[in-house]
Amino acid sequence: MQFRLNLRINTGSFLLFPISDLYLNAMAKVLFFGELKDISGHAELELTAGDLNALMCCLYEKWPDLKSKTILKAINQTVVEENSVLHAADEVALMPPFSGG
């Protein structure tokens, strides 16, 4: 198993974390549509998160009313239904469900 060394310079101590347990955070642009835009008060913002679940947890903490909404999620214009790792400059769109016509 590989390990990554994380130094804490101010305390002089160090910690070892398995690489598989690390979450590398990325700055993602988050776009809000419909009533989600109204709830958040933002059309877009930038957040740092390692994956989609972590990003959603941040949003739910900031705007608890989002928890009660059904949210369609897309990363870089591709709808996703599962947790996904976020990469630098990813665009995450949060939309209410829509119906075709």
C-alpha cells in the first residue's frame, strides 16, 4: 500500500494517509437553475469539493431548503446519477426535474 506524507510545519508533527483515502479537492463552477436559483440566491458560484456528494453536502448545509427538492445534476453538460469525482474547472449544473415536449 502506498502512503502520502502530510506535514504539519507549525506543530512539527506529521501524519501518514493511505493514498486511496485522500480526496483531492477541485474548484468547480456550480450553476443553479429554476427554483434552485431562487433558494440559493445565486445563478452561479465556485466551490471546492472532492466529489459531487461533498459538494452537495456543502450546499445543503448553506441552504437547507435544497434538501427537500428533487435535483437533477450534470457535470460538464452530462447528467449524472451517481457520485462523481470533481476535477479542476468542472461545471456542475443543478436543475429541477424537467419534462419533455
